[in-house]
Amino acid sequence: DIIHSTCTQDDPNVNTALVDLGHNMTYCRAKMTDCEHVFIHIGMGFHAEFTLSEGIQFVHQRISYLRRDVLPPKVGKAREVAEHLEGALDLLESLAEEIRDIDVTNTGNP
């Protein structure tokens, strides 16, 4: 799922991989001569070398951690911000209506 790999017909010692750069939207094609080791960004600009099986395990653990511990508080904060925005929009609509009412009262025309 994370790395889609196929052998090239030109050189059986070189594998090409379609690597997901993020959100299953952006991919990049990579050529690998050593398919046993991969470098994975582990955060703050650091990369670590893993065997392929270790790398896949690390990525799955990282995704689990992000879904379990990082995402829920961020979703809660995003919902809170959305509620505040909805309240602000309601207030602005009420103010706009009051301004229209004042204009109608002062001019006598709708």
C-alpha cells in the first residue's frame, strides 16, 4: 500500500517504485538498486534507514499513533473553531439585518 514496486525490464537488478508523497494524491517514481533498505522521514527533518520490512512496520505504527493520539485533539479543535465561525457568521448576519432595518427606517424605502 505504501510503496508500489515493479521490476523494470531493462535491468532486473533495478526496481522502480511509485512512492506516495502524501494523502494518496501526489506520487513520485523512484528507482532503487537496493530494495532491502529504505530511508524514512521520521520527523523534524531527520531520516532513518530501515530494512523494507522494518520500514513498513514503522510506517504502520506511525499511522496508528497519529490516528489514535494526534488526530482526535486536532479534530476537536477544528470543530471548536468551526462552531466559533458559525457563531460569528450568525452575528454578522444579524448585524447586517439590523443595518438594513435602520436604512429602511431612515429612508422610508426598502
